[in-house]
Amino acid sequence: MSMRTQYCGLTTEALLGQTVSLCGWVHRRRDHGGVIFIDLRDREGLVQIVCDPDQVDVFKNAEAVRNEFCLRITGLVRSRPEGTINNNLNSGKIEVLAQELEVLNPSVTPPFQLDDDNLSETTRLTHRVLDLRRPQMQNNLRLRYKVTMEVRKYLDGLGFIDIETPMLTKSTPEGARDYLVPSRVNSGQFFALPQSPQLFKQLLMVSNFDRYYQIVKCFRDEDLRADRQPEFTQIDCETSFLSEQEIRDMFEDMIRLVFKNALGVDLPNPFPVMEYAHAMALYGSDKPDMRVKMEFTDLTEVMKDVDFKVFSGAANMENGRVVGLRVPGGGAMPRSEIDAYTQFVAIYGARGLAYIKVNEKAQGRDGLQSPIVKNLHDAALTKILEQTGAQDGDLIFFGADKAKVVNDAIGALRVKIGHSEFGKKAGLFEDTWRPLWVIDFPMFEHDEESGRWNACHHPFTAPKDGHEDYLETDPGKCIAKAYDMVLNGWELGGGSIRIHKADVQSKVFRALNIGAEEAQLKFGFLLDALQYGAPPHGGLAFGLDRIVTMMAGAESIRDVIAFPKTQRAQCLLTQAPSEVDEKQLKELHIRLRLPEAKVVS
Amino acid sequence: MSMRTQYCGLTTEALLGQTVSLCGWVHRRRDHGGVIFIDLRDREGLVQIVCDPDQVDVFKNAEAVRNEFCLRITGLVRSRPEGTINNNLNSGKIEVLAQELEVLNPSVTPPFQLDDDNLSETTRLTHRVLDLRRPQMQNNLRLRYKVTMEVRKYLDGLGFIDIETPMLTKSTPEGARDYLVPSRVNSGQFFALPQSPQLFKQLLMVSNFDRYYQIVKCFRDEDLRADRQPEFTQIDCETSFLSEQEIRDMFEDMIRLVFKNALGVDLPNPFPVMEYAHAMALYGSDKPDMRVKMEFTDLTEVMKDVDFKVFSGAANMENGRVVGLRVPGGGAMPRSEIDAYTQFVAIYGARGLAYIKVNEKAQGRDGLQSPIVKNLHDAALTKILEQTGAQDGDLIFFGADKAKVVNDAIGALRVKIGHSEFGKKAGLFEDTWRPLWVIDFPMFEHDEESGRWNACHHPFTAPKDGHEDYLETDPGKCIAKAYDMVLNGWELGGGSIRIHKADVQSKVFRALNIGAEEAQLKFGFLLDALQYGAPPHGGLAFGLDRIVTMMAGAESIRDVIAFPKTQRAQCLLTQAPSEVDEKQLKELHIRLRLPEAKVVS
């Protein structure tokens, strides 16, 4: 005997006249004309239960139930009376006349209404078990599952094999900060939780597994931002004997399929492909939000000889850049909004935000409204108008500084304006899915502080064919076989063709100022593996949390993770992390190192 | 242009006359009659490449290649000459006449031959990347993948949802030892890596997810035995609103399907079901190896009044037990083998191993050969022969001690004899798959040292209907709704119906001597969740590593894990764990606690 014959939310008119058993939670209970109606909820949805006073026991039990009681009901499926049909529900044409009502478990009064949309995150995470009962969270986690299952089916069809890599692995203090795990057996030594299975998946290619994937937890002990968690999930993939193009095509198809099957959305086919240099030139970002219909106009050359020192100074600076951002219709923007944007770009290090309103081009200089026009000579003004394509009624914002500051500030401004009420009204934002590939990343970026080159992607990325010599002669010129998939301003995933020859790998380590001894100590097992006929290989990793967040239209990745941590890396539900016994520390050969005097609060 | 047109191992006569491109590793190279033959290997198998001296460049390259070089070959598929067909290979009817041969990556000489079956585990784990190229390891990991994919498909079809639970969670120092992770942000506090997602999966049931599963890494910092790893993988499942029987049926079907689809093996349908008490009585084990055709005969009553103190003492002892193990045909066992078994049972605490050889029953006492017969009266001897069903030529071993010692020792002896050369010849072992369910476990076992009751399964297991009162009156009598799936003497998985009412959970904590305050501190979030209409729920977890080890016929779970740890919990490939920087420790608010004087070795 089963407790239930089907789900509440799937009880439909197909079962009319049948006796069913249902299990679920009291979503709402109301008395109406001497009859008690219960909306009974399970994961598939609601069904209306009718408790008639004729059924004495049922009615008595029904009077006692409250919201979130867990019930088992047996009853007859019958049509709802004319006029009470609810087309928003699967079960909206029927109701169940209860013949038995068993309270499987009562509930104390919940700390909040499940349909309250204004709960603080602290409340939600503290009472996560109830929060997860909310339809939105149910949908988010089911969507997450659907995404992973679509990924698995797709990769299975292509011969990818899910292979588990270790969680207790070696600390390599480069990149982000590791989570460490003290070893009990090997005193004074530590495991690290993996930041990614990067090296293991490469080793699996050397081991002839040919196609690997894993949907796997990764860990970074970094200060948390809105879209970061200490533990996050990657769809991690690697293949042998495929070109960059073949890998991109394969995973572009995968993402298209996932969006289609899990969300019913058709993404463009093919995705546009954009070079990194192009993306930086036009959008100041390697993950441009292509929904925003504005582009940079590079004015560095134009500004070299203007009187306005902010512009000419930046234009003549090493690594300096001057750009204009034409905002069509922006002339209508009130001063207060421009002021707000000036404060906004300051976050990114911009020391001001010059602009020109184009009132009437035909009037030349007099048709332009701006505090800076007087410091720009006619030729410059002409070129600005020409090159930005500005029309009457437009506004042009300017960025002038080190290229990094300009790109960050004006890139963010572009997105901000695009997403603003103004931007949406002015047609500067297209509310759709705009994926693209960004390719041809530089191998290295120069760290001005240390004077050293850092890997843009990671030190195992292969240089483009013909660029190998730059590793020694001019690292800044060296382009990598790296690629990122970008959607609406978010990096969904990224990867590269890897170095499969030990000598090239050594050259890259040298370019990164990692000496032979250090390389051997940290990456000896990789260098060793590359010597045994390592195949050409490459792959990529997608951020599952981000993909699902975007697909669900959620505000935070915490809304697509069952039990997330707060921004202070705490679990409010279980109170982790917590203090542990001295005995446990002793066994692990560690002791606490706390400030000697602790102030009692 | 793709590097290859298909896999080496899948190049068959269907492609005769076509030009193919193949990538793979030199498995063997031999010169024969002025022609060079290369067996090229990829993950799908071997194909024979023919390098003819007519193709000058190809031949020159082929002369230079050595084992494990990674090659790309383009050539013509042609029939092998009469008499050289190899029916052991998929590609055995054809060969590829090379027209191009590119060395993608050379290889230094491997430290061992891939087909050497006598490598030490240290060698294999140190050179794991090459070890994984061996066909056996390739097969094992592909089988592992196939098992997980079959599980996922089956559970998906039943509406189970894969939901990820945290890896950084709360330490609850009960059960096994936790792996701890120091928190940087919350100084002096620690996360624990999960020993299982037990509580989270129960919370997900309270959250109305209805059916959950996860194939998930779990962690136990225990001293390692042959079948243990610091990190291991569970197929973890939980459902709401199902009975014990329904859950068992559901997962029995799953395992049958997995064996059928991944291994082509038909397991019995249905699995036999055995009560725990019955299993202990007949086999001295809660995971009896049913391939072994021998059972215990309980002789406790029979031995109460014999002169032989070893027997009568045990028979009259509290928790004492005397059993006989009849070994059909065991009379032929040489003394040396009996002596070896005596040493063997000593491992399990047995202080001796009495036996009787039944030479000729008809002769009564004189037909029995044994040092102990003189101390057993006639009635006892008659009952021994009667109750064991011993025949002429049999041997009966005896165990007499505390029940635990008898069960462990004679239970192990039963398996040992069954698996021995003797046992196989004597028909005491059936080489097949013999799964069963063991059910009706006790809720608690008594710890004689502490005088306390411990949970047999875990503290969240529900007592059998009608046994709730025993929680307070007689914990030893309380039977749990717990079940284990056993196969050939290994526990494949186990689970239980969980407690879904807060008051019952509190009673169990009390029975376990966990006070209200301690329960609140450690499990407050569970007790809290149970108050909000927690549904009846239950589930189970399978040990993936073990299942695959059995299916693969592997000797150790390390043979079905890509990158396992040694018994000293080390990774010989990457040298994890390792020492870390002082800076890292400082950030984590810990310091080392090492013996002050370290002896330099």
C-alpha cells in the first residue's frame, strides 16, 4: 500500500471519478459556507481538497490543521463547480472530496509566509529549509538539475567520460588562495581543496581518456562578492586531438542545447566570435554585454594635441587611452543623472566624466553644450562628431586615463546606461540573449608593481601557432589559444588549448619568472607527464552556478544553491564554521594562533 | 580539418578502400621484411599501421618512433593479407597503409612496459599517468562512468533530482574523524568536510524536494584499510512518502539494471531478504557471503552442561555463544590446514579452534576424531551430529566465546574455507552473484566500555512501528527500520527510514545519552526543521567505489579511482599532502604543533 497514488500538482481531470491518495503540505486553509477548503501542496504544485462536514472525522481533523502541516488525504476526484475553475493550476479543473485525512506531521507556525517576497537574506538563509519550499527556489534547483542532466546527456553522446579527480590535493600557492586541510597522518603537512581540476584533467588526456568531463566542486578562499561562493561548481571538460575551433563548436552546441531543452530558448547559431583586442577597443571589456547598443569610439589619436590636458595627457601617456561613448538621445539626460554617472565611474578610478551634448551639429561649436568644448580645437571637435557618428540630441561621454581605467570605467558606464530606465526607453538595450565568443587573448599581462608577467588565463595555455618565439623575445605580443564564452556581460565559461610539449611549458614558466627548480617542485608531475607522448589537447570549464543564475533570472548565485554561504563565508543554517575540540586540533598537529587578548563583547 | 577521422580501435573493414586519419600512441613497433609495422593505440583499441619503404618520408619517420610516441597517421584502409587476420581486435581484418606520419609528441622510454602485470603499487601510483593508459585501468574507469550514468538515467526516470550539498560544512565529532578546514574569515573556527550528506538530504525532504540523489564525495579521516580511502564516493538517495519496502524495491531494481546494462549480468529477482538476527545466527555476519554453502549450527543450549569448560563456560556466559560449522568433506583436510585456520581465527580474538572429524558416525564416539570428544557426553555428541547434519567424512569446527568473538571468528572462517582451494573443490563455493537484503537491524548496540548505547546505523534512523516505547524502556530490544544491500559478502549500500518527528528524535538522542543542550548545539537545525511538518522519509547510500570494484573484479578500490591515495593517505603522483608557507598558516590563524626536537634521519 502506497502512501500516495500521485502528486498533488499532477492530479487532473484525467482522474475524474477516481479515488486518489495525496501527500503534501497545507498551503492555505479556508472555511467557506461551512466547508473547509485546503490547498494541498507538493513539489508538483497545488490541488484543492474539500472537507465536508458530512465526513465527520475528516472535518474534525481539517479544523485542526494549519499552514505547513504535512497531510495524507484520500478522496474522490470531482469537477469543480462552474465558476470556480482555476486555469492557473494544472489541477484547476478538479477538486478532491476528502474521505480520509491523516496528519502525518503537524507544523509550528512558520517564521514567515512562504509567499512573502520581501524577506531579508539573513532570514531566508537562517530558515533555509522553509525558504527552499518556496516555488521560486524549487524551480531554481530543478532548473539547475535539468541543466546538468542536459549537459551529461550531450557529453555522453559525444563519448565524454565523467572521471572524478581528487578533492584532497596539493597546494600550489599561485592564483587564488587555497583552502587547506591539515593532514593527521603526515604531521605538519596539508592538503588543498582544488581550485579547479585543471592539471588532473590534463593528466587524464595524457593517460588516453580522450574526452573527459566532470561537474565538480571547486574552492577558492577569496573575499566574497555577490557572484562568488567559497565552493562553486564547474562543468569541467577536456579533449584530445581537437582544434580550438572544434572545441568551441562542440561546446557552443552544448550551451545552445541546454538553453533550448531546459529553458525553451533558442540562442543564435552560430555565436559571434570577437577578438579580445576588438572587444577591449569597442567595449572596454573582455565580456561585453552585447545587449547594450553603444560602442566606444577611440579618440586617442584625435586628442594628442588638444589644449585640454586631461585628454592630451592621457592620449600621450604610455598605456593611455581616450575614448568617447556616444549615447543616442542622451542630450535629454538631466544634469542629476550625469552627476550620478560621474560618481559611478569614480568607483573604477576615473577622476571625472567629461561630456558633450550635441544640441545642433549644424551650428558647429555653438551647437555643442559642454564645459570642455572651449579647450578642444575645431579639428578635434569635427573628428569627435565624425568618428562617434553623433547626431543632434545625442550626448558623448569621455574617458581619458590609463587604458585600464578608461576601459573599466567607461565599460561599466556603457552597461549602466544601457540597463537604466533611460537606456531602455531610448532603445539602447535589447532584452534578449546575446552570447559570443571572445578569442585571441594575450598570453600574459604585465604586473606593473612587480614588473613581472602574469598568465592571463593560466600557465598551461598554449601560445598561438607562430607565437612561440615571443615567449622569450616579447611576451606582451604573444597571443594565446584561449577562448571565453560570454553571455549578456557574464563569462559563462572559458578555456584554452593547452601546452602539450614539455619544452614549451618550460619556456612559459620562464616567461612567468618561475625558475626550473620551482617549476619542478610545483609542477614536476605535469612536466614529467608531458614527456611521455602527451597528446595535443584542450578544453574549457563553465561556471554552473552562473549559468543557472542567468537562466533562472535570479539575483544572486545564492538563489540557485541549496545551502549557500553568506558573504562572511558562513552557513546560517548549520552555524558552520564553528569551533572544534582541542583534541581534534592536537590530532592534526596544529594549534590556534589567536590575538592574545580577546575583548569580551 | 580534423586531426583524425575516427578512433584507431574502431577502424574496421567497413572503411576498406578509404583514406583515414588516426591519432594515437605507439603500442608496439616491429620491422618485418623491410616493412615497419606499428600497432597504434587509442582509447578504443589498436589498429595496425603499415609503413612501406616506398613512402620515403613515412618510412624515415617510422624508423625514429618508439613506444608511447604520440602519432598522427593518414593512410589507406586495406585488407590484411590472408593468414594475418587477428580476430581478437576490432580492427583485426584490416591494416592502414600509411601515407603521412606525423610525430605529435615523442616519448622518453617509459619506466615500465604497459603490459607488465607485476608492478608494485608504488610504481603504479607514482607513474599513475602511464598506469592509467593500461587497458585494465581504462576499462575500470569507463565501467565506473557507465555505472554512474546508468544510475543517473534510472533515477532521472523516477523523478529524482540531483542537488548539491555543501562540502564545507559543520564538524560533528561523532562517528568517524572529520577532515577539518580552518576558516580564514572566521578566525579560530573550522569547517568539516562531510562524512555524508545525511542531514542535508533529510533537510531537502523537509523542503519538499521529494526525491533527491547525489553522486558525491565523502570524507573520513580514518586509518586506511584495503577498501578505504580518505575520500570516497557515495550514491546518496532520499525520498519522501515511501515505505521501507517501496524504497528497497526501487533500489533493488536500480542495482539490477546497473549490473545488466553495465556488465551484462542478470542478478536474481527478487533479492532474498534476511533479518539481521537470522544473518547473525547462521553466518555470524550482517553481510554474509551467500556464495559460501556453509552455515552455523547454534549449539549454545547443547553445551550448557558438558565437561569441556571452554564450551560450557561460553554457553553459560552472558552474551556467550557456541556454534558448530559443518564443513562437508572436511574430514580430508590435513592437520596443517586446520592449524592455519586456528591461527586465522586468532586474528578475530578466538582463543582456539576446536574441531571434530566425523570418520564413521555408525561407530558412535569411536567414529569421531578429535581432542575434545572425551570431554563431551554422549547426549551432546548426538545432538551435535543431529543438529549440524554431519555426515561421514565431514569436519565440524567449533566456536565458543562471547557471541561477538564467535560471530567474527567463525564467520570469517566460513568465508575463508569457502574461498579456499579446498572449499572450491568440495563444492562449498558457488562462483556467482548472490545479493540479498539484510533488514531489521537493532537500533542500538551496547558499548561495554562506556556502558552506553550507540546507534547501529545512525541516530536519525526510525524505530520499527510499535518499538518506539523501547527507546525509553529497553533500547536493546528496539529494532530499526534499517536495511543493507549485501553482495557476495560486501555491503553495497544501506539506509533506513528516518525519524520525521521531533519528539521521537529527542527520545533517540536521550537513549544515546545526548542531552537536550548538546542535541540543540549539534543538531538544533535538524530538530528545528522537523517541527515544520517534516514528511515521512527515508533513503540509502551506496558505496560507488566498492560497487565498481566488485563489478570490475578488481583487487582494490584504488583500481577504480583515477588518482587514489596510498594507505598513508598520500598521493604519490603530486606529492600531496605537502608543507605550506608560514604566510598561509598565519592567514588561517593556526600554527604547527610539532615535536620540539625533530630527529634528523
